[in-house]
Amino acid sequence: VLDQAVPSDAVAAAIREAGGSWLVGLQLFDVYRGAQVGAGKKSLAYRLTFQAPDRTLTSEQANRQRDRIVQALRERYGAELRG
């Protein structure tokens, strides 16, 4: 969830930057605006695909990459995970 004024392509670029080389797929699949996220806010939902070229990633490795992305979006745009 972040300010409605933040363009989704800027968010996607920040995700790619923070996701590192294991991020091989990024797809915006839902945009929500409404009372549940608050006035002037929107919720963007992305599908992320992580893959290493030489091994199978563990859930822990993929989760660490996701957490880096969330932290980067929090720092750059004040974004929060929707609960």
C-alpha cells in the first residue's frame, strides 16, 4: 500500500533494482483503491519469480530477496505490506 500518486512503473523499477539477479519475473496482477487502504492510497499486488541459474533456491533465500524488496519500497515510497 502506498500513495496513489506513485506510478506503478516506478514501483516495478524499484522492485527490479532491489530484487537482484535472482528476480526473473515480475507481474502486476492487481490494483485496489478503496476504503480498506485509505483515501489517497492504492494497493499494488505483484507476482515475483525468483530463480538461480545454477541451483534451486530455498524458501529462505527467496524470502530474503522479497524482504529486501519490501524494505526498499518502504524506504523509497513509504510503502507498507497490506495486512
